[in-house]
Amino acid sequence: MGALATKEERFLLGATLVAFTASMAFYLIKPALALRLRSELGASAVEVTALTSGFMVSRALAATVSGVAGDRYPGAEGAVRRLALFPIAAVGLGYALVEAPGVAVVLSSVHGFLSGMLWLCMQLGVGYTAERGRRNTWLGIYFTAGTFGASAGYAAYAALPGNRDAILAGAVLYALSGMVALVMLGSSRGSVRQGGKPACRGGFTGVTFWVLGVAFLTGGVAGLMNEYLYVFLTEVQGLSREELGHMLAVASLAGAAGGVVAGRLADRRGMPGVARALLVIAGVSLMVLGFMRWWVPVLLGISGVVMATRAVMPLLRNVDIAEGASGTAVGLSNTLSNAGSALFPVIAGWVYEVSPQGGGSAVFAGCGVVMLLLALVCPSKRRT
């Protein structure tokens, strides 16, 4: 038993470290690549937002494929966890060399497919390795590590002298993350899975379908918090490059604790009620972000959206949401989340081009209204 516990602790620690370092790399590269394309290569707002869309479409496809395959061939998950970060690092290097926006979008699509496989297998690994009754907590810790990594990545972006330097630094971080994964992330899923039983009965339930709807909407809002937000804050709010990096870093840091707190509450009181409260917070924060122009409410709005969307995501990735098809359910949750992240920025980019200021506000406020409506149709207080 002691050896098994040591193996589990090693896996969970390794997953947390990889979530931090790889997220730092991702959020170091994202603003640097977006603004490099916009300011250095003359890309349009639609081309810039296509980075997110191409990434998320590919990630969505990979998540479902990997989820179904994971249910049938669980041993393959370990290989993906240990090896996928190395080709991702190579894609990061390609970002620094690209000279055409279209090529960058293609690379972003490849990046998204590799990430879709990697993070689905990481989430399943954490879910099956953590003991029952603490799965939401551990998933919250895992996602929170990613949030801290995002904050560190934004801070590093603000500190580095140029966009190309930031991209190269991100590629190096990806390679280091791959080394951590190679050493620490084995595959203990089979033995752990046999020792536990799913919490939900009867396969997909009303809670499962509500979870999938929440995943789509929160994924879409999360997609707006990337390139679209960068352009909105710099061109509408008038933030400088350094101010943008600092505000995003503070907002990410402010929302980091939400994942752990939400996970712990969900383990004690059930997931749906906690997710509903987070939807309300996100909805109000989106309205503040859309209509306010002073930097203090804008910062509070961004922080609320980041905290709520990132805190709800681990609750939507729990392996207990569908009996006998956990990989498929978690894969669909990832797919719908990524589909939202792919669709929303393209629509927002088009609206922004038509009406830069009013359009930007309408996008955020409209998403806030839908968040509140989805919270109203939350299913009964069922523990998951």
C-alpha cells in the first residue's frame, strides 16, 4: 500500500508541476504571438482571433478521439502524457520563425491537436489517481497550478524585451515541462480505476448534459479571454504592452484560489450547486467588463471572469460524471469547451471589426446574460 501511495503522490505532484510550467509557456507565447502578428506582420483582427479558433477546433477533435480511445485502450494515456510536450515545444519554436499569419494559424492548429490529446489524458490521470471523495479537490489543485502558471507567463511576457524573445522562452519552457512529464508521469490508471466505483448511475444523466452545456459556454468565454481580450484592452481601453501584461497577470493571480476552493466545496456539497454560483459570478463580471471603462472595475471584471471560468472547469472534468464511459464524457466536455473557444472569438472578431467599441461591449455583456440564464436551469442538487 505504501508503494502505491508513493506512486500516486508522485503522479499528482508531477501533474501539478507540468500544469504550472506548460501553462506558463502557453500564456507567455499567446500574447506575444497575437501582438507579433498584429503589429509586426500586419494581421487583421480576424486573422489574430483565428489563432484561437484553429487551436480550439483541433483541440476539440483530439479531445473526443482521445477520450473514446482512452476508454478502450487506457494504457495509451501514459505515453501521451509523457511524450506530447516535446512536439509542442517544436511548434513553439516554429512560432518564433513564422513570417506569415496563415502559417501561424496552421501551427496553432497542430498545437491544438497535440494539446487536446495531452490535457485530456492528464485530466483522466488525475481523476483516476486521486482517491474518491477528493477528486474535485485534486482537479481544482491541478487547474489552479495552471492558473498560477498563466499568471507567471503573463508576468514574464511583460518583463521580456520583445515578442520573439517571449515566444522562444515559451518553447524552452515547453521542453522543460516535457522532461518533467517523462520522468514523473507513469500510468497508474488501471489499478486505481479498479479500486473505485463511479458515482453516477445509468450513464449520461441530466447532470451530465447540463455539464456539457456549461462546458460549451464557459469554454467560449474563456476563448474571449485570449487574443480578443488583448486587442480589446489595447485598442479600446488604451492599455500599453506593459500595462496589458501586468493587468492580465494580476487578474490571473487573483482568480487562482477559486479552483481549489470550488473543488473542495464540490466534494462536500455536490458539483451542480457550486458550478451554478460560479456561473452567476462570471455573468456579472462579464457585464462589468463590457460596460466599464475605468481600470479598477475592468480589472475586477477580468478577475471575476477568469476566476469563475477556471474554477468551474475542473468540476466539469471529473471522471464520475458518467458511469462506464468516463473518458468519453470527459472528452466530450473538453470538446464542447474547445468548440466554444473556437466559435466565440471568430464571432467576436467579426462584431469588433464592424463596431470596435460598442461591439466589444455587446459581446461581453451578451455572454454574461447567457451565463445567468444557464445558472437558472441548473439541475437538482445531486452529488457528483
